[in-house]
Amino acid sequence: MANRQKSDQNKKTEDKRKELIDFIARFSANASKSRQATSRKKLLEKLNIDEMPQSNRKYPAILFKMEREPGDQILNIENISKTVDGVQLFSNISLRLKGGDKIGFISRDHVALSKFFDCLAKEDQPDSGKIEWGQTIQTAYLPNDNHKYFTDNDDSLVDWLRQYSKDKDETFIRGFLGKMLFSGEETLKKVSVLSGGEKVRCMVSRMMLNGANCIILDEPTNHLDLESITTMNNSMKDFKGIVLFTSHDHELMQTVANRIVEITPNGTLDKMMTYDEYINDEEVKKQREAIYNASGKTKKVKA
């Protein structure tokens, strides 16, 4: 019995060691997460077979479930353009999506990406062109700027989330808040006093309520702690629907995206490849430079 307990303890320690190593490797170069990564490194150095501190970190339950399968017609974008304050963010963007697409969008101008996502989510309109969603497609959006969802709002978390739910039952609503680690008296907190991370967790609860088969996420790991980032990453990988997203998190881009689209003022680069393949491919590097230098000439380069 003692030997088995010792073996079980050793396994737990090794699992903890692997978890710490993964965290350190992922976040040590991330300026906003480096302090947490450093503390994990110190913990790793102290970890031994005989003593393993009990972790009190909790992982949220981010689960995106589709109410219906997407049909053959997903999304068709034809020649959309957008200019803000005299600055052309993108021009004549055309894309056609297909089933199974998990597209990682990149750009040298993140404002352009955010505005592009706003147009897809019908929170803004392109200056020209058209965006046509398939009849079976239901979207859920996590914007980078969620300010308007919480401004001048004195609702509790329960009442705030209830407005987005078909089922108004309080126990049902609390269940979705609980998935994002809001429990007990916390669910009665006013949304006007939430931190940046708490607002993102509320927005993710809202997304999960939606039952969408296409999720759109603009920098989904912003303001999240390491455990939430890991859970978000796994949820996006496991989701069976369409994923459209952008992120500065290298691992998220690499492990989720099966297609990369780069949006520029002069057109798009569209490649059926992973993020690492995209940024390291010599031919793609040449195409990227060419399209950014093609001032006033709209291009579309596909795989």
C-alpha cells in the first residue's frame, strides 16, 4: 500500500512538473504573462518527489457546443473595403469559407483586423462589397473591445447574462456563469465594477449560451490567466464548427488554425497551412513583402 501511494504521488509530481514546464515554455516570452511564468519557474525548481504543494488554481469549463451542424454554404465575402478617418484599413477583400475551416487571421495593423471582425459580426458595415452568411450559420462573437457591452450598465452578472439567453431561469444562467468560475455571491456583482479579465469571462459565458456553429474571436486570450488560456486553446481546438480568430499567442495560432489569411491594405494572402508553416515559408515571405509594397494595387494570393 505504501509503495502504491508513493508511486501515485510520484506520478502527480511528474504531471505537475510537465504542466509547469509547458507554462514556462509558452509564456516566458510574453511580456504580460512573464511574471506568472517566472513564479512557475521558481516552483519548478523547488519541486521534488517527496513534496508537492497542493495547487489551488482552477480551470474554467469553456465548452462551445453547436445547436446545429453548418451546411455547405458557410460564408462568402466579396470585395469588401473599409476606411476609417481617411485611413484605408483593407480593400477589396474576397474570401469563401468551407466546412472545417479554422482560420487564423493576421495583419500588421490590428485595427484593420478588429474592424474586419466587427463587419463579419454585423457590428459594423463595410464601405463597399458584401458579406453573405449561409442560412444554417449562427455566429458568436468575442470582440477585443467589449466596452459597449458593459458601459452605463448597473445589472448584476445574472441579469446581464439573462438578456442574452432564451432560457431565463436563474439556475440555468448561474450554471453558465459557474463554468467561467463565477459562483455564489459573485454572480450578484454589478457588471460596472468588473475587471478586464472578468468582463472577458462574462463575454465567453455569453458565447457559450449562443449554441453557435461559427465562433469569431478577436484576441481571445487577452486579460485571461494561464489556466483560462489553456482551456480556451483546448476548446477552440476541439470545437467542431467554424473558427475565425486572431491572436498574438503563438501556440494558439499554431495549434488551432488550419488556414492562415493575412489582411493588408492592398489585399489578402490566403494559405492552407499552419501558422508556423506560414511565417517560415520563404515563398510566402516574398509574397508578403510584395503585397505590402504594392501601394494602390489590390491583390489576392492563394495557396
